[in-house]
Amino acid sequence: MESAAWTPAALLKLAGDYWSVCALHAGVKLDVFTLLAAGPATPADLSRVLGTDSRGLAMLLNSLAALGLVTKSGDSYAATHFAAEYLAKTSPAYLGHIVMHHHHLVAGWARLDEAVSSGGPVRDKVSFADDAETRESFEMGMFNLAMQIAPLIVSRIDLSGRRRFLDLGGGPGTYAIHFCRHNPGLTAVVYDLPTTRPFAERTIARFGLADRIAFADGDYITGGIEGRFDVAWLSHILHSEGPAGCAVLLEKAVAALEPGGLVMVQEFILDDSGDGPLFPALFSLNMLLGTPSGQAYCQRELVDMLTAAGVRDVHRLPVELPNGAGIISGTVR
């Protein structure tokens, strides 16, 4: 990977960039953007509603104004058009869930040195979190991300003639929803942990697809997959497992497919050298922090895993996605 042209100023900016991140997180957690999207308000007005200190809130609002997420006129503040669209809970495009998911990861990232030293996680898997707020931000954060990416994907993948779609580890079912909307003859099953069911069923109902998309409880490592399918979609689940867990997961997905079935794996894919792109490399550290053996994988490793599971004609789809994401696809014999 080509080295960046570092300067002392760039280094110090990177070292303190988390200040801006924390200001954003605080604004979302306190829900100031929803209130400001409804109309201008002063810190005193907002503090009475939120139960916060007016002086501290004014400092936060000034910082959010400096970031360009709110505007200031005299003593009043208002949400920008962008913030009203993406950071107000009243907007259908709200991205606050994924922002809060990142917020809940901060404490673990602050202990990265411990994880590197021990080679093991310093926090529990977020998908198994007991805390309802943490679990909701994770599940609906995945919905936020998939809503941005799924429309780019479904129009580029030909599923004509295929009828049964397995969204393995599908969380709230966002990809199943988009694939079904794009392919009227398709039905789907979202397979994930029982704690995911309320999020999936609520999201599926929101899109009016309860008659075509079902939810099935299970642990894809320890449990079995019922039913037969001609498409299996595995989006961002291999990275939670080490190579042995990936082998089990892929074996079960392949076993659930009819002959000629299509399997597609979406992941943040490292270069074969392992030192880039940046996001997959950092994401691998995120897996170190929160899983016993998870990591990001390079394209060669993913191709080898799929081939070992009995998938043929394995190749990367020519779909350009953000953050180093890619889709590796093939068919079963």
C-alpha cells in the first residue's frame, strides 16, 4: 500500500479527530438534531426539553455549528438541511442508529492496545449484547448501512428464474427486502438470532413484504438451516468468524442450496497483501476488539473458502461499493 504524505500537522489532526466524532455522537445521543429540525431554538429552550445544562449544551451546539451540522443566528440554532434529513429521528433517511452503534464501540477501541497485546477481545460481541439500546443501534445501524448500499447492488445482479432467497445472518432483512422488491417472483427467508426477530419483522412489515419474506430463528454456527433455496446471500457475517467458523458457515449455506444455486458473499475485502484498503484493515481491528477469532479477509482467502465449500466458478462481481466492500459469487455443483 502506498504510504501517505504525512506531515506533523496531519498527524496531530488525526490524533485529535475523535473530538469531532464525540461531538457528533453526543448530538445524536441527546437527540438535538430532531428538535432543531422542527425549528430554531436557543440552548435555554433545548435544555428545558432535554434536561441538560444550558452552558454545556451551548458549547456542544457551537461545535456542531463549526462542523457544519447546525446553523447559528444570534442565540438560536437550527439543523442544516443535511442534518434534518439524516440525523433527525423524524426523517425516513435517519442514520442515527449506525452513529450510535459506532458510539458504543468507542470504549472498546480505547483499549485497542490491550487487545493487540492479548490477541483476544476486550468487549462482548455486539450481536449478543444484553443491553437493549446497544442491540437496537447495532441491528438498525445495519439497516442504515444496507439502505445506502442495497440499491446499488440489486440492480447489478441477475436473479431472473430464481425463486427462494436465503439471507443468512440477515439482521433486519434489508437485503432480502431490496432483492424481493427488485425481483417480483422472489420469496425470502431471513435467518438470524432470535433477538433479531422483532427488528426484522418490523422492518419487513414497514416495506409491505410480510407475505414474501419470513424470519427463521437460529445460530448459523451451531444450528441447522431448514428449507431449500436457489440463492444464498451472506452479507458481512464471515468477518465475525475465524477460518474454521467460516468453513462451517459456508458448508451449511451450500448444503441449503439446490444444485446450480447461487451463493454470494459480501465483505470488506483486503488486498491480498493485507495492508489495505484502509477501511478493511481498520475493520479487522474492530473484529479483534469484539470477537474471539474474527477478522477481515482478502479476496484470495474468500475465493479459497468458497472453493473448499464446493462452490465453482468463483469470481468477484464488478460492483463498485464503498469502504472496500466487494461481492464474491459462485454456484454450487
